[in-house]
Amino acid sequence: MSRRGELNEKELNIIKKKVNDEEAFEKFFRDCYLRNLRPATVEYYKNEFQAFRRRIDKQLVECQQQDIENFILMSKQSIKITSINTRLRALRSFYNYLSKNKLIDKNPMQNIKLLRDRQKTIETLDNKEIELLVKIIRKQKTFVSFRDEVMLLVFLDTGIRLSELVGIEVEDVRGNKIIIRKTKNLFERTVYLSEVTQEQLRRYIQIRGHIEGTNKLFISQDNLDLQPHSIQKRFTKYGNTANINKRVSPHTFRHTMAKRMIVAGVDAFSLMHLLGHSDITITKRYVNMWGQDLEVKHKLHGALKGLTL
């Protein structure tokens, strides 16, 4: 057999440093663990990769740009734009890693951009709705209802995430502030409490008392750690009882806090740190949406204000 000609495609693939999906996943997730990514982030990647592979019915390491484009066109018929973009972000991280480590010849996501989507209005609660929620919660006069009232006040006062709230321990409460340790970006931060929230939180801690087995601030009626989905479920129920025609959730409380701070004149950088944003992009979106009084502020505080020119 003559060996003077060029190698065929099958022979070239033997020479190439090529991996299959399982090997690629093992390397990618090892890197995720080395970077100490949150378990929720790792789980997100796993779910999105599985869903994508079911759609295209081929190995991810063999995908070309056209496969990604076909996936987008096919998905637009049945999946929301935000969901498609969520999957594309996961794929971008995966293929960027493979490309950087020379585990694939060409990055199929290199020329793929996220789909443009309409910016939806972010729902927030007004004063009457907040007062109505508190009134509904206070009707029950139980440990659970008082705990829920205090959680609502903490959410509205600080804008913390649900995952951050369930991670708070009793010793994290320091007078007019709370140290948030279980954060999304792994950076601890301090949030601050109004006098009303401080007082109610002090009363709650007194009623809570010392519990064997857990030091979590907010606990169930059985003295166990609270689960995020149970908190979400309770606030949804309160919203329905109050006939509030909006999504009543910890994330809505977070948006409400952001809006009230912006309207009160808090600058974007301060708000970014209070909310625990990794960068200022999302914070700027809030400012653009709710900072309609910027013209008035400019008249009051413009750089040339007070100068005689």
C-alpha cells in the first residue's frame, strides 16, 4: 500500500487532539470547580448542555456555526428569546473553554450573538401595595406570619436576593446592618436597615430564641432551615390574598428597593454595591428606567450651579 499521498480525514482525526462530549464535559466542569463556581451555576451548565444536545442530536464537540444557527431558528418557534439567550450563554462559556485549550479546531460560537429582545417593564410595588401586604400578613398573628413580615421588611430595606436571605445567620445581624456572606459573586457585602426594620428584627430574634441545630436567622415553624421555594410560595399566596395584580416575590421586592433608592437620589455606584451587582450594567438599566427626574436634578446640582460666569 502506497503511503505517498495525503492522509484521509479519518486518519487526520486520529492525529488531532480530539475529545468526545464526555471528555470535554469532564474537563470543563473540572475547570468550573477549580474556579469555585457556585453549584447552581454548574447545574445550569449541565441542564443547558443536555437540552441543547437533545435538540441537535449530535456531539457538542462536533458542532459547527451552522448547527448553532439552525438551533436558534428552530428554537424561535417554541422557546422564548430569553430562554434561547440563556442557552447560548452556556454554550459560549463551554466553547470558549474548549477553543482556549485547543480541544476543538474552531469555536462555533465565535460569530454568534445573543438575540435582541424587547426590554420588558420591571414590576415594582407602590406604597399602597406594600402597606396592604403588611396588613394581610399581620392578620394571622403567628410566629410564621411575624417572621414573614420581618423578611418582607428586610427584602424591601436591603434589596438582597432570596438565596442571600436564607443564608443569613443570627450573628450576621449587627445593629443597623447585616453582613451578607452567601452572595452570588462570592464577595461579602454590608447592607443597612431602617429603624423600623431594626426594631422588628430585634423582636423577631427575641421570639426566635436559641435553636439547637441551626443558626440561620429565618427558620420554619419546626425550627428547621427555610427553603427558598417555600418563601416564594408564601409571598405569592399573600399577593393573591391582597388581590395585587403583580408578581409578588423576593425579586419584585429587590426591584422595588432599587426604584425607591434611585428616585430618592442614590447614585448608581452606591446602588450597585448595595445590590451586589458584579458590574454596573444592570444598575444603569434601573437608573435609565426610573431616573426620569434627572432633568430636575441637573437644574439643582449641575456642574455650573452657583458659578457667576
